[in-house]
Amino acid sequence: MRHFFLAVALVSAGAAARAQSAPISLVVVNGRVWTGDPARPWAEAVAVRGDRIAEVGSSAAIRKLAHGGALIVNVHGALVTPGFIDSHVHFLTSGFGLFSVKLRTAKTPAEFIARIKAYAHTLPKGAWIEGGDWDHSLWGGELPTKEWIDSVTPDNPVWVNRLDGHMSLANSLALAAAKVTKDTPDPSGGRIEREANGEPSGILKDNAQSLVDDAIPDPPPALADSAMMAAMHYMAGNGVTSVTNMGYTWWDYSVMQRAHAAGKMITRIYAVMPLATWEQLRDTIAAHGRGDTWLRIGGLKAFVDGSIGSHTALMLKPFNDAPNDSGLRVTSEQDLYERTSGADKAGLQVMVHAIGDRAIRSQLDIFERVEKEDGPRDRRFRIEHAQHLSPQDIPRFAQLDVIASMQPYHAIDDGRWVDTVIGPDRSRYTYAFRSLLDAKAKVAFGSDWSVAPATPIEGIYAAVTRRTLDDKHPNGWVPEEKITVEEAMRAYTVTGAYANFQENEKGMLKAGMLADLVVIDRDLFTIKPETIRDAHVVMTLVGGKVVYTRGEVAVGAE
């Protein structure tokens, strides 16, 4: 890897007297600056005043603006872009996951069990083991059971999720705490996997997961605060300056509010609430407003279905490897319609998880119905994931002005195995970035962290190359759906801001916008696409302040 010398210098204090009352506080010079602004897509330098961009231009012109006390950052030809906007994360859950058991790379049942055993030895008796992000496809597809782990966790309830979050494994202690027995019926929109004798196997899918979720006590505030800080620093290290948090509870929002009140925010958050609580959100906004540039509310999230990996995505036809199963509906169509309608009349933004082709069509139908009933409005409905599309529904995104909020890393992850689940014909329109953009749909990118890493550079690599993680598709899995670097970059910046009604605040580097920038060690626009994943973020700025620098970066006088 090539190392960068980011020269940082202070203009002499003697010039301070000649400075304006609101002087330039920082300039970034000698960069290859992609602005995202169609009027001026490329520049060399950026000047910052306070937390806003003052001017974008040539290095010579921007240097002239730097007076007393201005910080000068010389990036020596590195790529500078707007800060990345991750349009779909699970912030607090993922923050906790940073210091929980790591199961994502466990390749055998023995390794899965050993990692849980080793982690349990670090905990006091009674402490819950959560997180994990396991992937049973790595060891051939056999689902784990409580018998795998009961003997190695005699003192700790275990509740570890598959990486997609749509099914989890409980040990016997966790099932007992949740009072889940052979007599517990499957809840609507969920499934309790059972052994031959009817006893729960330990695997609970989609809405059934709430049976255990509800039995877990909230973590202490200090631990939640630590998870919040860990998540923000992780984001900064990957160049992410803003996120949309798909919160499952209002408790998530309370942790974020606490960080905001303490002045500790380094990530901008659009905190989304459950759609079922739309009236509470309406009343909260009426009483307290929508927030500020650091922490905002106004969006609502719901689910139509589950996931392909858990066989709970709602499909028009059965799964190829399970011909009697077409997935499941997590929320009834009537409930989704009534809640979407109520939220829309209250002026709130609705975002709905839909992965299977039947789920996507169903939610598009609901959005279309609500729009006709409520009349024209800038509502910016969103389909979260929009993964397995029927080709007939692709044009409807643009026709209905529905944003496709997608996660490109999933394409190179799921592409390893999804053909066996739904077949190549349906895979042709899976993660259909090119088709959606050609149909003039707005596509915003995110990660779904912790389902996938919150690493936009890897996301750009995925969208541009579609080379699966096992490198078995060197020319790309479904190569017809590749897009360009600039299109992927816009999905992580310009459209990400639009998807949250903040296109006038961020997503571009232009005068008046928030000074959220990322510096990358090589030019993603000109290097070979297959090398994009080797690039690194070397500096992240949020509101004109440096919140991350890579260890290899040398800092000194210019």
C-alpha cells in the first residue's frame, strides 16, 4: 500500500487580526476532489468555515482563503469525496456486536461451538451471550440446535443470530427465560423450528424471535453508551459520516439522544422508528420537532417478509430447494396498508423491508394505493433491500418515486449460493442496480450493518464488479447489473442524502453544505475495478473536524 503524507500546518497567528469575523477554519488542498455536484464535479481543494463548506476550487485559490489559525491539510493527490452516507444500518445492535462473540467466519460446527464456549468463559454467570452473525452456509447448510451449545453454556443464556438477522439460535436457558416450550404456538409471521418430538430446536425465525427478545433485559446505560461510541468510531474509520438507523425500539433513540446531549456525536444519524408506533412519532415531532443535523427523526420502518438465507423471503413461486415453501409474510397486508396510510397522512416517511419478489410487489401496491388516496406529496417512500425483483416491477420504482434502498455487499455475498435457492432465472433480477438506474429509479446504498460490514469502499467494489466473495465469478455474478464507480458513489452520497430529505445539507461538496469529507488513498475512478477493495480511508472529517486518521498517515508541517 502506498503511504500518504497529510501535511498539516497552521497559518501564522499574526494573520489573525486580518481575518474575517468568521474565518476559514480548515482547507484541504492538492486533492482529486469529486464533489458530487453536477455543476462542478471535480476540483482540487475545499475550504471550510466552521462546520460548513465555504468554497470549492483550485488549490491556489483555496490557499488564499486560509488566514490566521486555519488548518491546512495537504492530501498530495489523494481522492477526496463527500462523506459516505450509509442508508441502512442497525447501529446499536452492531455496536454491541463489536465486543460480542464473533461467529461470522466459523466454518464448521466445531468452530461455532468452540467460539461460544471461549466467549462464555469471559462472562459472569447469568450474562446473556448475543450477536454472533453466524452463517450456516459455510458448513454446508445444517442449522445449529440448542444441543450444540447447551453443554458449553451451562450458566449463560445464549441468543445468537444468523448474519441476516432473520433467525437466531437460543440455548435451553434462553428458551426457559422466554418460556418457549413444545406447547408454544408459532406466532403470526414467525416460525419455531422443532425437533421430531415437537420440542423447540433452538432456532426461531422472524417474528418468533420476539419471544426471546422480549425476555432479555436492557443493558446498563454505561454499556449502551460504550456500544454507541464504538459504533461511531467504526463508522468514522470507514469514511461513513451519516447513517439511517433502522431502529427496532425507541430505546435505541434514547441512547442516541444521550450521546447528543453530551456533545459526543461524530456520526450524523437519521433515527427510524417502528411503523407500528407512527402515532407516537407524530406526537413526538409535534412536541419537540425533528431534530438537527446530528440527530433527526421522521422515518418509520416495517417488514413485509424475512430473508432468502432463512427461507423466509416472500416469493411469487416456491424456493427451488424447498418446493413446498414460498416464504412467509411478517406483517399482514392490511396492517401495512393502515399503518402506511396513517403515517403518510401525518407527513412521515415510510420505509419497508421487502426482499422477495412477492413482498416487493405487495408493498409497491400499498404505496401506490396510499399515494392515490392521499394525493401528490414529496413523500419519498422507500423499499429497503429490494433484492429479488420481478422484471415487471422494476419500472414502478421510478413511476411511483419509490427509492430503492439497497446494499451492494449482499450481492457478492449471497451470489455464492442464492442460485441454488431461487434458480438462475430469478437471480437475473437480484440486486438489479443497472436495471433500476436505467429505469430512472433513485437508488441509495447502505450496508445493513451488522448483516454486512459498513465499508462503502467494499460496497462500491461490489456494485462495480459483482465478483462474489469466493472469487468464483471473476467477470461478475449477473454481470448485466454492474454499474459505474460514479453511479455507486452517488448512491452512497447524493442519493443517500435525498433518501433522508437532506439533499440541501449534505451529499455534495459545495458551498453551504455540511463539511463532511472523506480522503481515500487512491483514485477509485481510475484504478482497475478489481483493485477498488484494496483502497483505504485515510481521513474522515465531520462538520469540518477530523474524526479519523489512518495509522499510516504521517502528520507534520507542510
